[in-house]
Amino acid sequence: MSPADPSSHLRRKMALKKSVIKLIGIAAVLLLAGLLLISWLATRQAPVSTPTVDQLFNLDETRTKAEAGDPQAQKNLGTMYARGQGVAQSYAEAAKWHREAADKGHAGAQVALAELYEAGRGVAHDDSQAAQWYRRAAEQGNAVGEYNLALLYVLGKGVPQDNAKALEWYRKSADQGLAVAQYNLGIRHYRSQAVAQDLVEAYKWLSLAAAQAMPDAVQARDEIKGMMTHAQISEGRRRASAFVTIKPAQNTP
């Protein structure tokens, strides 16, 4: 028997080592592929549908309560008619039921009725009536009513044009956490509209709106940030962090 060739033995060892490394590499690739597949499957959830009004409310039960004078049921029924969900779409019927609830003081119905007057749907277009119903809702602390009334003051629709009044209602709505009101209030502090320019206060309100995923607020806040000192930015952040929403005791849906 001839003595073993050292170089041949070395080559075998190197070949074996390469095979082991190759197997480890394949296993790592397979493991990574498995993890990616699991991650992909985890995101492949069935789409979540938003419940429609007719799914949220039983039509017969809602109608029975509405006809018995229940303001919340009347508001719900009006919404179903406005959207044509569960019933044939009819703005006239929507206006009828929203008015029933609005006359009883339901703030949400007052806003809905005002929107119909503003759009001229189911009722004749009437900005003055829209302003009156938005005001009644706003005076109950309804944040959407406050915001929409502010818009009418900005545009001079149904009320005399008045930026100071608009600022007042924007602030009330923003204090309740309505993002679009916070954005508009921030812009007014930035552009000196009915209020002296205050970049810190503008930064505060725009930051609060941005935190609610308003792209315009993010852009405006970052634009203002470039005009501020570090101290001003810090103060703006402190005010935003200290903000607590104010919910009026009489606020209704």
C-alpha cells in the first residue's frame, strides 16, 4: 500500500469544507425565504369593510323609533335616506327626518340639515338657513358645526364676512381636537389673519393637526419650522404636548 498523498488529503478536506459552506448558504437562503413568506402571508388579511348605515341600524327598528319621536333614530334614518343605504336614496326624506331631529335639538342632525341647505339637496339652496343650523349646533359645542360656521364667516356665505368671528369658531373647534380646524387655526397664526403672527402658536396647532395625519399640516409645519429659532421650536413642541382637548358638557353627536 502506497503512503497517502498529503496534497490529495488536503484537497478532500477543502472540498468537504466548501460543501458544508454551500449547504449552510442554501439553508440560510431557505430560512430567509420562509421568513419572507410568513411575513407576506401575515399581511394578506381579508379587507376590512366599513359598516354601512343599514348594517349599523336595523331599518324597521330605526323607522319605528323615528316615527315615535326618537331624535337619534330620526337622525339615523335621515342619514340612511341621504346615502341610499337600506332605503331608496332621497334627499327630501333625508331633510324631513334631519329636520325632525334638529328641531328637537340634536346637534348632529342640525349639522346634517345645514349641509343639505348649503348644497341645495332636498331643500332649496339657502346659505342663511345653513348658517342658522350650523350656529345652533355650534352653540351646543358640536365641533363640526363650529368649523363649518367658521368657514361661512370666512366666505361671507349666509353671514357677513368676518375673519375675527371665523377665528373664534375655528378655535372652539380646534380645542375639541378637530384636525382640519387645528390646521386652519395654525395657518391663521402663520399668515396673520385676524390675529397677530405667532409662529410658535402656528407650530403648535399645525403639529396637532399633523399628528392626525394631515399631509398639508405636515408640510406647513415643516415650512414654518425653517423660519423659527430652536427655542421657538421647543416651545411650540411643549405647547403641542401640553394640549388637552376640551369637550363641552352639552356636546351631542
